[in-house]
Amino acid sequence: MKRTIAGQRIIVTGASGGIGRAIAENLAAQGARVILAARNLDRLKELETSIRGNGGEAFAVPCDVTKPDDRQRLFAATVEHWGGLDGLINNAGVSAWGHFQTSNEALNRTIFEVNFFAPVELMRLCMPELTKGEQPFVLNVTSMCARRGMPAWPEYSASKFALIGMCEALRGELVRFGTDLITIVPGLTKSELNQHLLRSDGKFTIPFETGMEPAYVAERIVEAIRANRREVVLGGEAKRLIFFNRFVPKLTNWLIARRVKKLYRDSE
Ligand SMILES: NC(=O)c1ccc[n+]([C@@H]2O[C@H](COP(=O)([O-])OP(=O)(O)OC[C@H]3O[C@@H](n4cnc5c(N)ncnc54)[C@H](OP(=O)(O)O)[C@@H]3O)[C@@H](O)[C@H]2O)c1
């Protein structure tokens, strides 16, 4: 099935910057009607104006995805504005870079609220309306850490693993309602994720500047929506990591352990 994006009514969470903003811009340029959701209303309004200035259709709804009332307001505003919904893109996310032993329960719960509970509850809320939509779909932005947990990303890896597990289970259920579920597994991307880290005291400096451009990631995501792909891994290092982990897991574990030991030895 090839999906026709023009005309689709699509919610994009985390649209105030990074990958989410690029997805919204790309979709609007293809003729989709996008609902821009995030907490920073100034940034959303600026994007709404920019999309409309380019002839696209968009409207901004301030929303903290971890708050049930905000999610309900986002959903209600979408249906009221456009009379329905065809796509939900769960992109909003947050991360933390640091070791488990010095982390804490509050941080773990915050990451799970944003990266797992919020997208899951948005799916539950939107599903009845999506099933009435045109070529409906849900797309979840996970991470390469969702296919291979990485040291110093313990909570983040776990939250994205949980989301991917939920997606795999749901995919089978959603078939009954004609709704597709697309999973994106990106590697390092040059967004503002590094500025939004809840903590950043891992031993290694992550080379975010070498990551993929958000516009490239968005282009591949929109292609995945159009081609109705099941799961798409983006970025050379993500592909290599997942390949190694699948086919030579012992070697992968050994290489990672060696790296961690060296980092700690060097810093002590
Ligand atoms: N950058 C990478 O290397 C990378 C790699 C793999 C996967 N990813 C994933 O890609 C997705 C997008 O991240 P990004 O790289 O574009 O990071 P980013 O630049 O930090 O953008 C994150 C977005 O999420 C929104 N957000 C965070 N908490 C929210 C909340 N409680 N409610 C509503 N919106 C919230 C932020 O908006 P507000 O602050 O305005 O709310 C922002 O628009 C995330 O799921 C991330 O895990 C990123």
C-alpha cells in the first residue's frame, strides 16, 4: 500500500524543535495538515506561521504530553479543527546521559512518562478516531538504544525498549482496525537533544555534531509513512550496532565492556 500524504491530518508531538519540527515541515510541504504539539508555544507559533507562509496548513496546540488533560485537549482541538485524524506521530522525547548507580528513581520515572506512558496513552486516546481516518497510521520515534541498550543511557534505553515492545504487540491488534504502526529507530542526530538532557555526566563526550541532519531524518520518516514501512533504522552507526548485536552479540558485549572499563580507568 502506498499512502497519500496530501490532505492527511497528522499530529506531530515534539514539533517545537529538532526532528519533530523537521517532520512537520516536510509533511506540510507534501500537503499534509499538521497539528504541532509541544510545550514551547512561542516556538510552535513561529513554526505555524512559517508553514502557513509557505502555503502549508498547520496549527499549534501547546501540550505537555505527560499530562492527561493536555493530551485530551490536543486530541479534542484536532478533531474540532479538522473533523478527524489520520496520523499520530509520537516524536516527543527526553534523555539522560549518565551511569545507573548515580541516577535516581525520579529521573527514571520522568523519562518513562515522556518516552513511554505519554505515547502509549496518546495512541489509546487517538485510536477510535484514527480508525475512521484515511489510510490511518501511528508512527513512533524510538532510538537505536531501543534495539541495543547502551551504557550511560540506562533509563533512556529501557523507555525506548518498552515503547518498541508495546508497538510490536499493538501492531497485531491494530490490523483489525486497518491502522498501520510504523517504528523509526534513529541513530545520532544533530538536534537539541543534547541541550535537553536531564543529566549529562557520562564519561564519554557524545559527538552529536557528527549526527544526521534532522531534515534528512524527517525525509526518511516521511518516506517510511508513504511506503508504509514496518520498522526503519536510520544512520550508519545504528545499522552497524544492530547488525553486530544480532549476529555477534558476544563480541559486541566485549567491545562495549572494554570501552567502559577504559573510560573509567582513564578518568580515575
Ligand atoms: N537526537 C538524537 O540523536 C536522537 C537519536 C535517536 C532518537 N531520538 C529521538 O528523537 C525524538 C526527537 O528528539 P530530538 O532529537 O529532536 O530532540 P530535541 O531537539 O530535544 O526535541 C525534543 C522535542 O520533544 C519535546 N518534548 C520534550 N518533552 C516534552 C513534553 N513533556 N511534552 C511535549 N513535548 C515534549 C520538546 O519540546 P518542548 O520542550 O517545547 O516541550 C522538543 O520539541 C525523541 O524521541 C528522541 O528520543 C533522537
